[in-house]
Amino acid sequence: MEKLMKPAEYAKELGISRQAVYAKIKRGILTAKNVEGKLYIVVDTKAKTQKGFEAETKAAPKNPTVTTTSAPQAKDYKALLAAKDETISVLKGTVKDLKKSNKQISTTLKGEIDLLKEAFYEMRTLYIQQLEDKKPQDAIDIVTEEETVEPEPEHWISTKKFFKQQKITKEKQQAKITKRLKKAYRSGDGRLMKLEGKLKLNANKNYKDILN
């Protein structure tokens, strides 16, 4: 007759760890069955009862009048030691497997990190090379030329100061030139502008066409 037991229950009954139970299942020593997604140990109760009876028969003393308690205690002690030794052996194997797995994972990660570093360096080199190839030589020459030539700052003056610079003192002549300047401003001459309703002249420009 078969009986289903949970791994924890089976381990408790035998006095061993659950790791030892799973190791026995893996080695094929124990038969396991998956019921509704849960793992159970298949225990043959008939064989277990027969083995227990044979053990009791062998352990029975020849002289019924003499009883001793040392033999069963020694047997239980040896069985407990054997179970603990098996548990320790399974744990050692588990630790060894974990160390091996960790070593493999560390080696794999290190290799992937090295590959990423190499790929990043190659991409960076290619990107810099593309920037250098796309930079036109003409643009470099133009920038250099513009840097060497500094434009003169615009300086705006009034008509009164303009006449003083040109040494035009006669009022009749000033009125004539003022009329020409206003006409030039209306036609969009960039040398002239109005600031706060007053006509201003760019002092850096030439006005010979208006003065003559």
C-alpha cells in the first residue's frame, strides 16, 4: 500500500534535512509524485511494516528474561549519525555547485563588460572620425578670416555735430544739406536713422554724394 508524504514530513520522520530528501529523489533512491503541482514522497507502507517487523525480530533477545536498552539506543544513534553525515555530504555538494555557478556567472559578466567597453571605444572612435570628415575646409577658412577682421562699431551723431565736423557754418548751406539728408533717409539710406524723432548720421560712413 502506497502512502504520500510531504518532503518536510518525510525528513522529520527520518531525522534528516529536506536537502537530503531532495538529493535522494534526484539520485532515484526515493520515488516522488507530483500531485496538483505539489511534490510528494511515495512511501510503501507494507514494505516499511515488514522491514520494521524483521528489525524487531532480529533485535529480540534469545533469553526472554534478560532485557537491555543499550542496543536500540546504539542503533538509533548510528542511524542518526548516518543521516547527519548524508545531510552534510549533500550540503557540501550544494555549496560546491553554488561556488561553481557563481564562478561561471562572474566569468560571463566580466567577458560581457569587456565586450561593452570595446564596443563603446570603437563607436567613440568612429563618431569622432565622422565629425572630422564632415567638417568642410572652406568653413574653417571663412571662420579664420572673420576672426581676423573685426567690424567697426557704429557711431551715430546728430546733424549739428556732423556740420561741425564738416566745418559747415552757413545756415543756408546747412538747411540745403539737411533737406538732402532727410530725402536720403526717406529713400531708405542705411547711413541715416531717426532716434527720438531726430535725424542721426553714421559717423563711419562717407557723405560726399550728399555734400557735393
